[in-house]
Amino acid sequence: MFKDKILIGAIIGILADSLKLITNYIFWVFGYTKVVFWQIVATRFIQKEYLYHKLSYIVGAIADITFTSLLGIVFVYVIYLFGPKSLWIKGVGFGLMVWVIVFGTLLGQTVEDKLPQEPTGVVITLIAHIVFGFALAFFTKVLDQDKLVLVKRNKFMRTYKSKGE
């Protein structure tokens, strides 16, 4: 159905992000976290005193959707290069890697300076990224995984491509 890995990856990333955001929102509604992801993402762009303003949510949303589209594209290419075997483990591992790299490294101190979080809030981000990883795997399986076929195999690398290319 989809020959364009960039388009399908972006769609997969956005769909997976939706489930991540729903997870975060549910925990926010029940009071387990005091911030939503769009506020956390907005910390890279907006000063501390404006992070609860409506425009900060829009800035955070645009950045989050753009970045998760890119992550979906990267995930599709990872599956394209290494194959769909153990897709669920690859998805969760990818989600955990994103959590460590983005929240632990790139956003870590910026978020802490602008939106101090309690340990439960940090655990919620971890849980949401596990959901994100599962969702990446699920949407890849549903939308593209069955179209991946082995093209070339040697003892060093397996190469896959979508049917119809």
C-alpha cells in the first residue's frame, strides 16, 4: 500500500505519539503528573513563566508532532534494515532509547530548571515511552511490516524492501 517509507514512517510516528499523549493525559487527569508532554517539549523554546500559557501548548505540540514523525521514519528504516523479527522488542527498545536520549540527555536539565518534576512524573514519562515503543511496533506491523520482504542476505547484513518497489 505505501511505497514511501518517509510518509509511512511519519504516519506511524504520529499515531504512536497519539497513544503516548493519551497515556500522559490520563496520568495527568488522575494527578500522577503535573505537566503534559507538550509543556515539557516547549521548555526548549519558551521561558519558564510562559509554560502554562496556551501558546506554549501549541509550540510544544508542533515540536512534538514534528519530532515523533521523524522518530517514526527512523523506526521504519531500522525495521527496513534489520528486519521485522522481534518487532515488539525493537519497538519497546526504541521507545526506551528515545526516553533516555531525549529526556535524560537533551531535555534533562532544561526541563528540571523550568518544570521541576517529582519522581512519579518522571516514571510517567518512562511508561508513556514504553507505550510509544509498543505503538510504533503495532502500527508498523499493521501498516507496513507485512510488506517487508527479504531481498539480499549475507552473513553480515540482511536487506529488506517493500513489495512493489
